[in-house]
Amino acid sequence: MSTVVTWETSSSSSEQTEQLAERLGKACKGGEVIELISDLGGGKTTFTRGLVRGIGSTDTVASPTFTISKVYDAGHLQVHHFDFYRLGEAGIVGDELAEVIDEPDVVTVVEWADIVQHVLPERRLSISIELQADDTRTIVFRAPEALSYLIERAQNA
């Protein structure tokens, strides 16, 4: 079993969350799968906005809750953003996710991934965002050692 790298930090604003995600995005090479775990309103779309900007896209990021998936162009890479919140089963969107996971020029972001756990690779970065009583967010990164470069970049401003 591979070593898991974990890092916990906090954010006190949407701007801080976006900046953290932007640093992580700058480390993306393509082929990464990022799972975002949070309650409704927890900051997943905010995090994705910073990530997409860090990868190099100027596209406007919006929650894909109603469209299920969105694609952002970042020149040399694409970001495929999936949101399974409204689905009882993955269906054809799960197939779409499975097709892009192994693409070397795609960074895949998945929200509400419970129904696609069987599709997600073990080699993924999981990011849990938890809203605290004082409106700060605790953000926990977990990744296999092979993806530790993402966490290292996020840690270093």
C-alpha cells in the first residue's frame, strides 16, 4: 500500500480559498483527478474557480449542479468539472467521467463523488472542506505520494 500524504489548513475567506486552489492549479500537469468533499455551500465551486485559474483558464467557473459537467479550456490542458449532487446514479455521466480520467491533458474535478467511487482511481487528490462555526473553513488534502507535488505546491505561497 502506498504512503498517503495529508495536510490540513484553514481559510477565512473565499479569496484565501481561491488563492490556495490557484497555487495547487499551477502544479497540475494533466492526468490528475481531484475529488472535492463538502456540504452544500462549503466552497467547492470557489475552490474550483481558483484551481481553474491556476491551471491557466480565463473561463468563468460556475457550479455544474444543474448541468452535471462543465469543461474549462486552459490552453495546454482542459479541466473537466463534474457534480453528481442531483443524480441518484451516475448513468451516462459516470461513463463520461471514466473516459476522461485517463486523459493526460485533462485535470478532472469531481464533486459529490459518492456514486462514482467505483470509477475514481485510487491515485487521486481528495480535498475535504468543512465550514466551521466562525465561518472559517478547514481544508484537508489527502493524496498518494505520487501526487504529493500538488500538496507541496498548495502549501508554498
